[in-house]
Amino acid sequence: MDFDIRKIQTAVQGGPESDEPLICPTDPDELDAFLLEHPDKSFWCGELLGGCGGKLTTRRFGTRLRVCHFAHLSGQGGLRPQCGYRDRGFSSADHLYVKTATLGWLRGQGHTPRYHFIDRDDVPIGSLVDVYLNDRKLRFHMNAQVPPDWDAPEAGEPILGPGVRMPADLLEQRRYVNRVKFTTDGHRRILVLGTEVFGESTEWDIALEDCEITEDGRLKTPVVERIWNTESRNPAPAPASVAAPLAQPTAPPDTGTHPAGVQIGGLVQNITAAVRRKDVPRVRELCKEADQEMSRCEGPALDHLERAAENARLWLEAQDHEHKALFIRLEQAVNSGKAWHARTLLDQAKKLATHVEPLTDHNEKTVAAAWKLLARPPVRSAPTPVVTPFAPQMVDSREQEQRRTRRLAHTKARSLIGRLRAKGLPAQERRELLTELTPVAEAAGDWLSTRERQDVHNWLKQAEKQATVPELHETRKPPSKAVTSAAQAVRGALKKAAREQRTTTWKQLEQQLGLPRMSIADRIHVLILVDEATPPDHALLASLVVATDPQIREHYREIAAAQNLEAPEDQDELRGVIDADVQQVFSTWSR
């Protein structure tokens, strides 16, 4: 058996998009108890953990070197899915345990918290957790490698995780900061709350039940309350507040000149930056803040702020329209049973659900229905039953021979189909296998499954199309040195484009890399070679060119077929597949 030796101790339950964390016990006896608690064994390499979204199982070990852990299930051909996260210890799910530990406590105080697990190029998933409490916000900083931006307007009430440092001068100015850490209890993570005070050590083991969220969005622990009481008896010049920036500011006295010009300028910049980042929840917050500030300013500052807020609202309306249209198209695809179309839209819907805003109940049902459609097994046509007469008699020998011939053809066809599905198959070998497959697939008929018959149809149609375009026969020849060299350069350029979240065209690649002029056949050959090293479960880098280059898009099916991928015949569905592949490439390389 091919064991998965990656040290995966954390997972989520219920599905790849779940935010319900699990820890695999390291002890075999504890693992047995754990599995009794979770009889459905729905363990996933969660996307909110930075995983691949694949299903996991448990591995039972009991030695010093090998402890019990989660492992990826093997896919087709006995191969494990590609996943960029080889090691994932207990602490890798702490950002999800923030929600597990605080949800009940916040609801008990009358709040309806919303949790946002931030995932950006500069902020890896799990680094920041924003907890929205109406117009207030708590921000948990869980990654010491992502230092807090203390001056950011969206910072909220800071709560620092393990190893996150706070400058001594800033701690002196603010007097205290609340902190969290996690300890392991069996297969659970326990949140431990503390308050660090300037000039003193951090006081830990503060019970959440002894804390509360104040009206201005501040976390008041018993230690914080003691500090506030001391300051009220010994008033001093008020230091910078730890309150969330979304709290209502006190209007300055009207002196005839308005001192808020710099503040308004900063608010306008924040609105512009949030729109550029496509951070929908943040843009909504800033628009509300702009409405509050408009009553405090006048003249050019007011005009500037009104214009920025209006542009932001127009952008929000466009986003809302786009989101509604996306789910309408997804619902239509599900209702009509178009799995190809649903797949292309589901990636975009998942991104909205994880990184933009919570989905409505109706949209969540649509997403669930789409997953069910994609998970539906192919319908296998039953072999034609043999009618046996009631009276015992010898079956016609000719009928027996026909069944035997069909059975042999079915076995041979399935063997050839399995070989043709292998990725990276040489073009010459593919043509030979297709030639051998055609008669046996016809003889097997509906003994083949629907999926198998569809694969055969697509392969033969693709081969027929390539045979009718003489120029494309050149791509089947061994690559020349010029093509091989160009493929290496183009792959590097496309990886860079993917990290920068942009598409490109062949003309731009020629100018950027100084490529020689090539025929369309050579260009297609280059793009095929570009993705020979692309893992089977990743989208093609070539999609970054196909999406914006109409001439190359006409040959996308050939590029996909060379990597043993299917492409729909319908042009709208094909465009949707290409767009979804581009988004998947962006998501993969942004990490």
C-alpha cells in the first residue's frame, strides 16, 4: 500500500469549504475513541486550512517515529492528489478554533458575530481573523510573520496570537494588549486568553465568561477593567485608544476651520484601496463611515468624499449584479444537469463564499446542489438481458458466439480507454490506440458506461478535426530545439503572470521574450509543452493565453486533449471552462 507520510494532524469536517476544525489524535487508543465520535469519517483537507480540498482518511501508527495522522485518499490509478501542504501540525487550525471558542460566548452576550478568514497575497490564510459585531470588529493576529498595521483604519480591536510582537513604545502608549494562545487537550484545541500590561508580565488563564465586549467594541477583561479603574482615580493625559476605529468619533469643536481634512483624505484613500482589492465587506463599511463623516465636513473635502463614496456604491452595485448573475447561471446549469457548466461556475461561487461575503440560504442551496451534480456517478447502461425461454432448451450457438465476441470487445475497449486516459501520452501512441479502439468500442456498444462512450466520441472527434487541418500535423512531430526553448521561456513567463494575477497574449509573449515568429501549429506545440509538468489536478497555465488570444482559443481543445483533458463542444460552456481555469491558475500560483 502506498502510505501518505505527510504529517497532517488537522482537517475540517463536513466538506472542503468547512470551518469546523478537527485534530487527529496521535495515540492509537485515542484515535479509536475519536473515530467513534465521528462515524461518518467526513474528514477534508480544508481550503480554509490552505489545503487542496481533497478527502482525508486516518492512518493508525503507534511508534515514536510514526504517530496517527490524517492522510489523503488515493484517487484514480492509486495516486494521491497533489497538495502543496506536506506538514500541518496542531497549530495550523488555530484560526478556525478562534470561531469554535468564541462563537457561543459572543452569542451569549447578544451579538451575532460574522467571521472572515482573510486570504490575500500578502496575508496567507490563517494569519488574520476578523470578527464583525455589527459596526464593530475584533481582529485576531495569528501569524507572527504578518505584523499588525497599527495605523490601518480597518485594524479593529487587536488581539495578538502567539509570537506576534508589539513595540514597547506602542505598548507603553496603549498601556495593554489582549492576547490568545492555544493548548492541546486530547484531540481538541483550547483557547487561553490573557492580557499583557506594560511593565508587567502577561496574565493568562482569563475565563471568557469573565469578559465582555463594550459598546465601543473593546474587549474588557478583568485586567483591563482594573487598568481603567486605576486611570479613572488617577486621571492622566489620555493615550491613544485601543478602541476599534469603527467606533463613532467625537466631533471636534467648531472653530470655523475644519481640522478633519487629513482624516477625510485618508478615508478617501482607504475607499479607493478597498475597491482596488475588491474587498466587498470593507467597501460597505467604509461607505457607512463616509456617510457619518459627511455631516462633519464641507467644501472641497465634502465634494471629494461624496465623489469617492458614490463611485464605491456604483462599484458595489455592479458587484451585486455580477454575483446575482453568477448564481442565476449556476442554478440554471444545475437545473438543466449541465455538469460542465456548473463546474466552471462553482469555483467562482466558492471564492465568493469564502473571501467576499456570506452567501444567502438560497445561494448555499444552489452551491450544494452543484456539488451533488458533480459528485453524481456516471449512469451505466445495463447489458441487454438475455431472454431465456421457459422450456429448457439449448441456446443458439450463434447467439452464444455473439455474446462472447461482445464481452471480449468490452474488455479490450475498457483496457484501451484506460491507457488513453493517461496524461502525457505521445501523439503517435494515442493515434495507434484510437485506431485499435474504434472497432472494439463499436462492438461493445452500450456495455460501455456513458462516460466511457462519451470519452471515445470526444477522442475520435478530436482526431478527425486534427486530421482535417494539415498545418496542425506539424505539432505531432518531435519538438524542434526552437520550440523546446520557447516552451521553457513561455512557461516561466506564464508562471510570473499567474503570480501577478493577469492574462497575456502570444504577441505580448513574443515582445516580452523575444520569440521568433512561429506558425500557429508551433505556438500550439509550445503551449502543449508548457503544461507537460503541470500536475493532473491543476488548471493549465496555457489558459492564461487562451483566454485572451482568439486565434489560439480555437485550438484549446487540442491543447487540453494533449494533457488528457476534455473540453465541451458548446462555445459558451467552453468559454466558461477557460474562465474557470484562469481563476484556478490565479488561485494556485497566488500561494
